[in-house]
Amino acid sequence: MTKAERLRTAMEAVSRGDLPTFGDTLLNDDVVWHWPGRSSVSGDYHGRDAALGLLARFHTLTGGRLQVEPLDILEGRDHLMSFTHITAEREGQQLDVVMADAMRFGSDGRVVEFWTLSNDQDAVDSFIGR
Amino acid sequence: MNEQVQLLERWLAAYGQEEREAMMDSLAEDAVWHVGGTHRFSGDYRGREAIMGYFDAVRQETSDTMKLETLEVLANQRHGAAFLHVTAGRQGRRLDTVAADAFRFDDQGRIAEFWASNADQASIDEFWS
């Protein structure tokens, strides 16, 4: 399975609400996930369980309100970056950003380091909540 | 290797060698540079001049010690990614981090937008404090 195929399989699991399959498919046991900004979920998460906890919280805070339009997946030797256009509306507040999910893969073919990048971090922070 | 990977590699080389003209040529006139974190340089820089001014300020603050080691560069016609090992020194402090940089290209293949994340934003904020 290529890195991009593994990511797509994992994202399909997320869209069904199946976080354990997402974790088993994509994340190394010792993954480190960097979530930037100043929102209530910002920080570094060490290990698969912590990373899945982050995702669960993110989905609780934003669940069902995000429209995700895939733009591009760039796959290389050790790394992958996935670009998505994210839009959402809540109580008159608009979110319209491009996210870039950056990943470094380990020798087992799973992600050992994950960065979630946004081209408007303040907007993402406000939408998640501080 | 595709043209946009070459553009990003040329751009990184130009940054390392302080070739201002080559750096400018790779940037769209109205390019936007998003710098994250909560430090003195955090914020959005709009337009070539503002972006070059940001690079000049970083160079000055770090006494030219910032080094970008390319780990991997990826790109297609619309987007690019650079994974870099970044080191720098400033007032006895040391920065050593891996940065994931995202790029969007305009229809002429120039860098139109940049945003980034670092392995340890807190240490970067501390470095610039």
C-alpha cells in the first residue's frame, strides 16, 4: 500500500467515525502529532492513543460542521503532504482555510510525525475555541 | 524531477546563498507569507518587499546563523511541500527543529502563499523572545 493509499483508507475510516481503524491503518505506536496555534487542542501529542484523543476532541468540537474538499496529495520518499479546503459556518462565524496535513513515515510504513498546518491559524483557533 | 520541485530547490538554495534577485523571481508580486507562533516575527507578510524584509530581519537577528537543511521537497503544479531541518543561534540560544512548509503556486508557477508548522513551536517562540 502506498502512503497515499494508506491515508485514503484511514480518512475513509474517519468519515465513518471509526477512529480505531484510522489509528491502526495510519499511525505508528509512537507517533508525535503537532497541533499549532492557541486553541483548546493546541499542543504536542505523543503516542497513538494521545493522537486519537486529539482527533476525538477535534471532532466533538467541530463534528459535522466541516466541509472538506480534497485538493492535492504530494507523496515522496519519507514524507507526504495532503492539502484540503475546509469550510464551515457556525452561528454566523465563517471558516474558510486551506489545511496542509504533513506527515513523516517510519520504516513500518506508518506515520511517526504529523503536523497540522493551516493558512489562517487564528481563524481555526477561533472556530475550535480557545 | 518536476519543474516545481526544481523551483523550490532553487529557492532554498537562493535563500542559503542570500541571492536576493533569485529569491524575488520565485515569488509572486502579491505573495503572502504566514509566520505562526506568538513571537516577534509572527504574523502575515504580504507582497515581495514585505517578505524580503522579514527574511532580512531574521538574518540580522540570527547573525546569519540560520541554516535550512532540506530533508525532502515535494510538488505538483498547484502545491508544494518542503521538510527542513532548521538550526540557528541567537544571543546564546540555540534553535534546532524540523519544519514542515506548505506552498501554493500561482498560474505562472511562482510561490503565491506559504505557511508552515514546526516540531516544537514553544521552543521557537522562546528562541525569538
